[in-house]
Amino acid sequence: MTVQASRSTDAAGAASRRPAGAAPRGGPARAIGAGLALIGLLAASVVLAVTIGPAGLAPADVLASIAAHLGLGEATLSPLRDGIVWELRMPRVLTAAAVGAGLAICGVVMQAMTRNPLADPYLLGLSSGASVGAVVVLVLGLAVALPVAAFAGALAALAATLGLARAAGGLSPTTTVLAGLAVSAVFGAITSLVIFWSATNDSYREILNWLLGSLSGADWPAVALAGGALLLVGVPLLTTGRTLDAFAFGDTAASALGVHVPRTRALLLVATALLTGALVAVSGAIGFVGLILPHAVRLVVGSRHRAMLPLSALAGAVFLIWVDTGARTLFDPRELPVGILTALVGGPVFAALMLRARRTS
């Protein structure tokens, strides 16, 4: 047993020094440089995205409004312009940042836990479960309860997936993925049935908008929900880099490195599901963020999860801020659901990342 553990440890150490397929491999200096660049880009993106829209605003106007509301300066904007900044655009931009960061974190964790490069935050049927809850309350005309219903639906899907996986032999990567696919299919069918049987006119439009993903209704309560979930669940997930590195080499290697595999996998899956459920309750189902951002970051800094997790969060925040800005401005006065634009952007980007990784390897 000692020899086996030693060999597993040596293999894990060697692989972590030379991660397979991690194209440009960077040490701590590259990761720190990328992190500082992304922090600066995120701060600039928040300010600049708020200025974009029919009412022309300057970055100085945005900074003045923020300073006034934080008690750091005197109010210099008119009530109308201040309302546009603080009540309309700023909550939406901050919600986009929180949702993008959270989905990217979940994508990194899911891909490591399942050892599946195509895994995304919705792999456990969470999107389908949330859709059932959202569709039911929209059909009933109870849109005010949408976040609660969507979150409850996501938790129901999680419970069904984990229960099915345990009944089928345990929470192994393959069993968990297959259980998630089965649960997703069932909840998706329920959603379609409810829409077909009950949705009409305005409710149908609201349902479609939510299913395609939208941040058009984001307000400060949405910021509090998405940001609170990111702080309570996403930040602890950022500290699991060493554990995810161990899981990347398989359950046997992870166990040899001191990881309690069944308990740790269950905790990480539940945490990922809770974060995804909270984000989906705010934004609807926004695809591709949790799929492509981890791959893009991996190409820059390699496969060490201690670097990938925070950098993916920052990149996801910047990405969704600008995609949502495009969704609300490119087709003005009409607004495009952000999920459509993430798919239009994410598909080609993912294909380009695949081709680049192949050329490099």
C-alpha cells in the first residue's frame, strides 16, 4: 500500500508539473500577471458598460454616481441621469459580473470532478429543474415568486440526480453524469408539457425570455442574490484547487493523496448545484459561460486549479458583462436574450479553442 501511494503521489506530482494538453504552461508569475490584468479589465468593464446605451453617459458620470451613493462625494448628476446609472444599468452590470463569475467557477469544478471537458454547470439537470419551477409560476401569473421557484426546482433536480446516482451504484463521475442526463430529460419534458398545455400570449413570451437567459429585469435584489451566492458558495469553492488537482488524476490517486473521495465529491457537487441554482434563479439558463471560460483560461495558465479557479471567475465576469451589453444594445430598441448571444459567441470560440489546443499539442 505504501509503494502504491508513493507511486500515485509521484505520478500526480509529475502530471501537475506537466499537465496534459495545457498548451501555454505558465508558472506563478504568468498567473499573477493574468490575474492583475483581469482585475483591471473587470473594473474598467463595469464602468464602461454602464456608459453604453441610448442615454449617453461618460465614465466620469458613472464614477460620480458611485461615489455619491457610497458617501464619498457630493451628488453632481441630475436625478434622471443618476437613476439611469444607479437604478437601471449598474445593477444589471453587477448581476452579469456575478453570474458570469459563478458559472465559470462551477464549470471548472464540474469539469474536474467528472473528468469531462464538456461538463458545464447544468450537467446535473439543474437548468431543467429550475425551468420547471420558473415555467409553473409564470403560467400561474406569479412572476414575483420566480427566483424562489427556480431555485426550488434546481434543488429538486439535484436531489433527484444524486438519489438516482446513489441508487445506481454511487457518485462516480460516469454514474453522476448519466443520472443528470436522465433527470434533465424528464424535467425538460415536464417543462415542455406545461408550456404546451397552459402557456398563452404574455406568459409564453416571459417563459421564452427566461428559458433563453436574460438579465433585463436585474435590480439590486438580484445583485444581492447573485452576489450573496457567489460570496457564500463561490468563494469557498475558490479554495479547493488542490483537491481538484487530486481528482484530475482519478479517484485512486485522489484517495492516495489523502482526499476522502465520496464525501468530498458529494460536498463539491452540492455546492456547485447550490451556486448554479441561485444564479439560474436570477438570470435564467445562460449557456456556454461555464463551458468555454475554463478552457480559455487553461490555455493561458495551464491546468493547475489554484490558478484556474480565480482567473476563470474574473474572465467569466468580464465575458458576461460585455455579452449582455451587446444583447441590450446591438439590436436597439429590441433586446436580445443574452443566452442567444452567448451561444452565438461561445460556439465559434469553443471551436477555435479546440483547434488551437490541437495545434499546440
